[in-house]
Amino acid sequence: MSQFVRDRLEVACVLVKVAQHHCPFESRHHRVCKRTGVLLGEFILLHPLGDDPLEDANQPIHRLARRCAKFRVGVIALDREAKDEAKSYFNRSLEKRPTYLALRHLALVAGTPDEAERLYLRAWDTGQAPTQLAVEIVTWMQQNDRLGALAAFLKRLPPKTAGLERIRLARAQAAISSGDLDLAENLLNYHFATIREGDLILTELWEKLQTAKAERKLGRPPTPAEIKAALAAAPLPIYLDFGV
């Protein structure tokens, strides 16, 4: 395995920053692996790759390096789509020291949505995670129809995190689903800066909002013609129109 790690370093792995002595393991995430969504960090390597040279070391820096090495090998395995192997290494890393990174990556290889949700929430509850993880969790919950868990997760986010645009959109969706249409309209009354041209998420949310308002007014689900009339009466504001 150590030879494999050395051979694949330049094309498949992340570099791990090994903190000096008792300093915590930290990384600054800024990119996404194209296949697995693995967050990559900028790291400084203070010891040769592989677990074997470190197994008998007892100094704090070596113990920390072993934890990093196990996580690092797991990321490489995940990039190669060897999920069982990756899961084994992430679990070994977690045994050495609980980190949001190990928990988050275990969520990526979880066998069931329930397991993935539990691991994602544990990762967030470590208090170590960057706000980008909250966006990832929210997106995952939306894609997997975990709407109850999504609503509960959104309620306990700190204000700064809840204000992120992707999370603001999730809050608007949750508000529409729960019937809090005034809150949804307030959340959409905003000039979004990170939505890409051609992304229709704001258009879809606006249409859902107007359909829900029509249903409330009529006391029944509106017909297609009534939905069309409601949208004509309340057209998509220009600052929400990112269609091409």
C-alpha cells in the first residue's frame, strides 16, 4: 500500500498538512475532486507517505501523522471508487481521532441514506467543519428527499451560515413546503450573486410559491390554467431571472 500511495501521489491524492506536535489537524478547502466530490486542501507533508514507517513511532507529531496518513489513503481509495477500502481507512482515522473530515467522508461511502444522514450530522456537530459542509448537507438532504431532517437542520444553523445563498434557497423551499409563504417570499426578496446563468432554481421556487399562494386563496389545488393566471399576475422579478 505504501508503494501504491507513493506511485499515485501526483495524480490521485490530497496532500495532508501534518501540524507540529499538539496542534490540531486543519486544512483549508478550496477545490472539489471531479469524480467523488472529495474536498481537497493545501497541505505540507512532514513525513514520508504511507502508514508503515509510522506505526512504531510514539512522538506526538508521528502519532498525528499516522492519523493523517490513514485519512489520506482513504481519500485516494475513494477517488479510485474503492469504497470498501476507503471506508476502512476512514474508520481507522476516526478511531485515532474524531474529525469532521473522517465523518464527512464516511457519509460519502455510507450504505444507506439513514447512515449517511447520521454521519453528516455528526460531522457538523463536531464544531470543526467549515460552512461549506452545511451547504453540502443541505444539498444532499434535498436530493434525497430528507425534508424533515432538512427542516430540523436548517433551524439550528447559526445566522451566518443560514445566510449563505444556497442555504437561503433551501430555507425558502422548506418554507413553501411548510406553508410559511410570507417567509418564503421574504427569503426570495433578495439579489442573489452566486447563481449561475441558466440555473432555473429561482424560477422554479417562484412558480412553487405562486402556486402555493393560489392554492391557499382557492382552498384547493389550482388547475393548470389557474396556475398560469397566477404567474401572469405575479411574474418572476427580473432580479430572480437567471434564465438564458
